[in-house]
Amino acid sequence: MATLEELRLQLDEIDGQIVELYENRMKVCRQVGELKVKTGSKIFDRQRERDKLLDVASKVSGDFNKKGIQELYEQLMSMSRKLQYRLLVETGALGRLPFIEVDSLDKQKARVVFQGVEGAYSQAAMQHYFGENCNSFHVRNFRDAMEAIEEGSADYAVLPIENSSAGAVNEVYDLLVEFENYIVGETIISVTHTLAGLPGTKQEDIRKVYSKAEALMQTSRFLDEHSSWQQISVVNTALAARKVLEDRDKSQAAVCSAYAARLHGLTVLQDNINNEANNSTRFIVVSNQKIFLKDASKISICFEVPHESGSLYHILSHFIYNDLNLSKIESRPVEGKSWEYRFFADFEGNMADAAVKNAIRGLREEAMNLKILGNY
């Protein structure tokens, strides 16, 4: 019986043969790529790859080896495609994307819309990005904001996309897919919630607490200590403050910012009731123009993948092979397709970068319904 050292020497010899065969295979793949570029043929031939996987599986014995050889060839064909995508760049096909590079946004003349009423966190984010004296107006919900920029009554909308403790704002993700609007900027603000009521109100008077659903989630530990309070969701924290003022009912309170409480004539009954001490929300700046700033460093996309094993893995490999850092990925159900999902991803880069163009070219070939949401 062979010793462990002897078996390892045999493996080394076989690995040397595999490496040589791999290099030979990639040389032929380059020639195939050059022909495809010359004739304008598509790089990715899905049916050809499926046939190849069935063929190689038929040449080995045992279920374990069949699965293994298919996984190996999926990788080999994936590397071949990536080589051929690079050939497109080498031959001058730069893969220009349908976005226009700009030096800056015209913040001075811009008309900006935010969701909520005076005192909303969205207003604070807008002022943080555009300045306190920006030309602005507010609407009731996120859809109204997206419609305002789509129809041109506003140049930009400021919308929350993610909270550090409550996670993604799913409705905004869905609207980014539905509307032909694009992310051109972002800003992050600290979110400190308070419990506010009418002047003279005591906590023992409270029976109902109003706020945005996400704000109720972000203050759940404090609210759970008062289990008799009914928690009622409204579209905005500032709107909750205004409702308490208008109803003139001391049994009602709002979870809102101290600024919103002061603006609407309420008294802060309990300050800083966040679950997390460092609670912050990321807001995106959205436009109906396909533009990106010259110094933009983050790209957001969404896509779907075939409902089969390994699909997402192969899509994500385009970031690895192009040395792009994937910073975030979310999933949302695809409307009308039970148990199928759309993926949202953020990665570092600028659309003028060759690596970004190369990755997006591969993603377009292999993903379904790819949409670039913005570079900012």
C-alpha cells in the first residue's frame, strides 16, 4: 500500500498535468473569444454551456463525481467568459454605459421634494445635503416623491433607504425598480427618537403612541416596557407629532425627533429612546436624469437570476474577477413570482472605470432584468 507521501507525489504529478491543460484550454478560449469579437457573436451561450455540463457528467461514474465535474466545468466556463469579456476591452469595445458624467449637481437652483411634513427626518437629510435654504416641498408618501421627479415638478427627491438598526426601507427599493429614476447622491444622518406629548402630559396618561413603522421598531425596547400602550403606525414621524397636536388628546403621544416635537408645540416626555445608541439612517438623492458625479464611488444595481443552483454564485464572481468590493446585498420578492427574488447590490466603483464596465458587461449577459440604479 502506498504511503501518504507517495500518494501526494502522485497528486502533484496529476496537478501539473491539469495546470498545463488549463493553460492550453484558456489559449483556445482566447481564440474563440477573438472569433466572437470579430463576428459580433454573444460571449455567453447558455444552451451551449448546459449541453457541455451534461456531456462531461456523462463521461464520469458515480453521482459524487458527476456533481463534481459539473461544478469544475462551471468554473472553467465562467473563467473563459471573463477572459472573453476582457478581449472586448482590448479590441476597443469600451462598453459605454448610458449615463452622463457631470462635475457637480446644481444644488443652488434645484427644487427638492421630501416625504413627510415639516420636521421629518427626511427634511433634515435634505437640508444636510442641499442646505437649509434649499427650494423644497413635501409630499405624503414615497410614491408621491418618485412621481414628482418623474414628471419634473422636482429635480431631486430625498428618500430613506436603510437604517442602521431597523434595516432596509423595502418600499423605496421596490419603487427604484418601478420608476425610471436614478440615485445620484446619498447622505447619512443621526436619528435620535423622543417620546413627545401635549404640554402637561405625563407618561401615565398615555394610551396610544403614533409613529412611522420603522421608528416604532427602532424604539421597541422602550415601548415594550409600556405594554399597555397601543402602537399605531403612520406614514411619518413628524406627521405623528402633528396628529397629537391636532387631536389635543393627552392620552396620545408620538415617537419623533426633538425638532419635530418643538416645531409642533409638543413637550419631550422621554429623550433618546432608541434601541441602539448609534442609530442612523442613510438617505438617497434621486433624479430622473441618468447622470453620475465625476468622483462617484458607489454603484447600486438590481437583478434577477435563473431559479437554479449556483446562479447567484456565478453572478457574484464578476465582482471577484474584476477586483470590485461588494459592500451590500439585499433581496426582495419578485411581484407575481412566488419564492423568486430580486437582488439589490452595492459595490465600490465609478462607471468610468474599465473594471466596472467589464463587470457590468458580464452581469448583463448572465443576469436577468439587470438595472443600474445609480452611481454616486
